[in-house]
Amino acid sequence: MTSGRRWLLRVTGGAAVALILIGGPAAGAASAHPLGNATVNRYTGALVAPDSILLDHVVDFAEIPTAQLGSQINDLVSLAERQCGAAARNVVVSVAGNPTALRLLESSASLGDGQAGLPVLRIECLLRGDFTPLTAGAVVTVTDQAAADQLGWHEMTARGNAVTLVDSDVPPDSASTRLSSYPQDLLSSPLDQRSARLVVQPGGPAGALATSAGGQSATSSATGVSGLTERVAGMLDSPGTGVAVLALAAAVGLGAAHALAPGHGKTVMAFYLVDARERSWRTAAGIGLTVTAAHTASVLALGALVTAGAAVTPASIYPWLAVASGALILLLGLALLRNVLRGRTVADQDHGHGHGHGHGHGHGPATASRASVLTLGIAGGLVPSPSALLLLLAAVAVGRPWFGAAAVLAFGAGMAITLSVAGLLASGLASRLEMLSLRNSRWARAVRMTLAYGTAGGVCLVGAGLVVRAAVTI
């Protein structure tokens, strides 16, 4: 066993032990926002009366958008007034084609416990608009024009008060109980209702706005990687060298566990190292270091934007970074395919002379270039992990930003270890297949060509898939 492999086993073993120590039954319960920690979720409930409309407007900020507000959350009264004032401008009401101005009646804000010790924010606004008495068949429209680029749950409901809603394209009751209890079966495809059209008939029973007990933002028990993130973050403000070392080791394990989830580049790493297997260990190490550096830089840059309160939202940045990552992978795949085609042309020319010497030419896979190693490493680390960003924000919140940066670096190293191991396993399997094929000369060339074209084509397909999947969310 080489020294590099022994080092990898030691690091992996230490990270696994750290995860076991922090993930045992003694660890406290962890909470996380059920729709993801980068979401801003909105609900508007309308109550239409003969000459007025009341709007119950609720905004639920997950951990990262709440952190982006910075010191504003220290004065919840002023924050609520500003947010609700903006809502009065952004929610547009039209009655029989005429715009209706809204005014703020009440505003409130509250903080809840989110993931990694970070708060989540809930804003509640009561808005009112007045108009001339409705006539039969009048059409009332309500449109929320706020932050169209923000990811999250968007919901509307409508009820009548002494009027009848003859036609409505929104329900009378909230599926999320006013953003306090999101239905599990809709978490993967959240509601996106940003407007309501109501046909109104004067006359009807008395009605009231919907209410939710407690008025708290929804959180759910954090399990898996989210639960581990919570526990690692809880160690960031603990004194002592031993705890610090354990936290960093656990961050390595957390990054490795995070990379085991689908869509983190293991397939691309596997394809690439199959192509470059003549020096796969060196190549894997180079890519791993680049992944670590790129991921650490991307998390620190995004963390700086969040803590500085920049207007840009992380949710709007992620798709663009994913497109860039996919484009780099696609370009790398095309370069590999070009090399395969050039290699085949040379091989065909060499074997087209009819000479009968008895030695092989050794047309194996080309060794990896520095440019391709850097390209794959940057592509693998370009999109920052939300879990790593939470670790950084949690450390900043307790006044230990440098320790947070070290935890992010350890997280990236863990990701790199998983990607490298996946690639090395695939490379070893490919080498075994090629060795077996050499026993039968008839199959040897077919196996070599399949591996060459398969790896290049696989990288191209993965890159193109990432670009398309991210582009549709922009």
C-alpha cells in the first residue's frame, strides 16, 4: 500500500470516528427549514368585502436569507414595518380593472430556531384596500410581484365576507397553515401561486381571515447530512483544542457524506480517471486539491456576500454557478473526445501498413494534462454546498469566522476524498477489464475503444445534463 493510500485511510478513519462521536444518541435534536435553508416563502390570504379587501401577508425567511439581513433582525419592530411597507407596494390589487392602493394596518416579526444555531424569520402583515361597492360579476385580482427570482413556497387563498366568490382560482384554506406547517408531499414541488382572480357577487355569509395557532415558522427535525451539519455547527463555539480538532475532523466526514449524495461529480471523476488511469493516483490527488480550493473559495465568497447583506440572493447565484460547472465539464468531455479521435486516427495509420512485427504499440489512454485536472477540479468545487455555507455563517454568528473558514476547508477536503475514492475505484475496475480483455486479442481492441469513447462520451453527457438542468431554473 502506498503512503498516499495510507494517508487517505487515516483521514477517512479519523473523520468516521469523529462523526460517530458527535452523532451519537447524546446529541441534541436538530431543526432545519423543510423547504431548504436558502428559501424565502410567501403567503397571501385575501378576504373580500363589499367595499374593501383585507390581505393577510406572511413571509417566512429560511436561515440564509435571515442571515443576509444582518443586524436588522436586532430591531424586529422596525424590520417588520419596512418589510410590510414593501409588501403594501409589491402586492397589487385590482377591482373591476381599477388599481386599489393598500395601506398597512398591522405588522409583526418573530425569530425561530433554524439549522446550525441560525435563526429563521417570520414577518406578518395585515393590509387593507378600499374601493367603491362591488357590483355583480366584478373581478378582483391580487398579484404578489415581490422577488420573482426567489426560490420558495408561494401560496394564495381567498374568502368572502358578505360577498360570494362565484369563481376563484385559489382555495379558501391554506395548505401550509399560513407557512407554519408545510405538507410533506409537496416539499419537493412547492406551490407557486403568485396571483388570484376572483369573480364576486354581493351578498353572502360573514367571513374571516384564516389563522394559525402560534404563528411560528415551520421547521422540521434535521436528519442525515442536515443533522450532522447541525451537530458540527454546535461545536464551533466550544472552547478547547480537542473539541476544535474533533470539529474539523467531523467537517471532513460531513463533506465526504455530502458528496455521497447524487449529483456531486462522482460520475465525472470516475469517467475521467478511467481515461487517465496510467497515473490515476496522482491525477486523483491533483483533482482533489483543486476541488477543495475551488469549493472553499466559492463558499467564502458567497458567505461574504451574505454577511455583507448584498442584494443578490444565494438562490439566484446557484443556477448560474451550476451552468458554469456543467459547461466546464462539457468542454472537458469534448476535449477528451477529440483526443480519442486523434488517437484512433494515428493508430489506424500505424496499423494500415500490413507490417507483421510482433510487438504491441501501446495505444493506451492519454495521460492527464494540468489544464484538464484544473478544469475538472474547478467544476467539482464551483457550486458551494449549502451545508458548508451554514457552517461558515454559524461560526460568524458566534464570533469565530476563521474557525468557520477552517471548517469549510475541511468540508471541501472531505468532498474531495469521496470524489477521489469513487474515481479510483472506477479506474481500478477499468484496468481489470482491460487486463482480462488482453487474454483474448479479439476483444482487447473493442474493450479499449469502448472505454475510451465511453469515458469521453460520459463526461460530455454529464456536463450537458448539468447545463440543461440548471438553465431551466434560471
